Amino acid sequence: MTTFYEDERTCAVCGHTSTHTVLMSSSAFGAPDLDTRPPPLLRFTLPMQVQCCPSCGYCARDVAQASATARAVVARPDYRAQLRDERFTYLANMFLCQSMILEAEGNHADAGWAALRAAWHCDDEGEEHDVAAALCRRRAAALFAEARRRGHPFAESPEAEAAVLADVLRRSGRFAEAQAAAERGLARRPSGEVERVLRFQRHLCRQRDTGLYTVDDALEWAVGERPEEGNDHPEGSAPSSSPK
Ligand SMILES: [Zn+2]
């Protein structure tokens, strides 16, 4: 069950007061996607994860809080253009604007997650938004790579970061880079779920598969695989799950 309430927030950038839906709690039933996107019902709470001031366009988790950097970014022409970029869904633009602010604040990890949420909303809006989703993932991958370069973690371990990055790259069709990320994670000799997810990613890259898969799909696939070989089935003979 998902619970929420309506709350009035006063924008910290322009002082305008508006009403926003605030998430109180939700539950998750099933396995997350390979990029950690939660299953229903939590999956459907994206619109409650970012607020946009209807007066000045400031986008944030809470519009009542703003840094000096955020105020400066909201006034920038590229921010104004992003807010109305017709290539993306309205909610994707909100997440991408939030991502621009977080990046300017030096928070590349959260900026990457905001860009990935933008991709998720494009996914939800149908195939005509596939190009937009790939652009969002391209941005997320660049931000995650920058976070890694700066030594700022964006997942619970370097192996988990490799698994997220591999999925973001693979879903946007960048198979060589995705496979390299999976190999980098596997080289750290992870165990358990992460190891199986990374091997599944490597397999999907070899199949040039951009489909959506869950962690359960990876675990199912790994049954019958021989991890010590570090190799997948020959082309076409692998037990595979259908994209959802
Ligand atoms: Zn405002």
C-alpha cells in the first residue's frame, strides 16, 4: 500500500507557495530491475519523488530547500530550455532539471540517479520515448562515471556500481562499454547475487540485448551456468527470459 498527503511548500527560490503530493510510505512486491528500479507499488511513486515550483520551475526533492547554486542554475537559459524540452516527458524534464542542479552542486551520484529516474519515466510512457530514455541513460552513465572518478560512491559497493553502470549502458545500446563495466565488476571477484547479475549483464551484452530484466531474471539465468568458466552459452543456446 502507498500512502501520501498533500502539502503546501513555499519555494526557496522564488517564494511562491504551491501544493505537492508527499510520499509517506509504500511497499514493494517482487524483484527490482537490474538497475535497482523497485517493483510495484514503490515503482509507481516517481511523481512523488521530485517537486517543481509552478512559478519559477525550480525542481528538487523538496522545493522549500535550495542552495545558492540551485538558485543560480534555475536562472540559466539551459535550465529553462530543459524544463520545456519536448523530446522528454514532463516528469523526465523535472528529473533532468533536478539532475542539472545536483551536478552543479558537485553531487554527481544523486545527479546520476535523477537522470536515471528521468529514463524510467520515459520507459513508462511507451516506445515513442525510447530515444529520450536512451539520452537520459547516457547522461546518467556520464554522471555515474564522474562520481566514480571523484571517489563518490553511487551504490553500496564498487561491484554494485559496476552492475548499475553496466545496465544503464546496455539499455542505451552501448554494449562494449557495458560489457567492460561488467568485466570490471567481475574482476573484483564479487560473490552471491551481484556476481550472478554481472555475469548475466555480460551475457546480455554479448547477445546485444537492450531489454528490461529483473534481478530474478538474472538469478534464474544463472541456474545451470558454471561460474568458474567465466563464459556464457554459445550464441542462441542460452536459456533466456523475455523482456518485460
Ligand atoms: Zn519557485
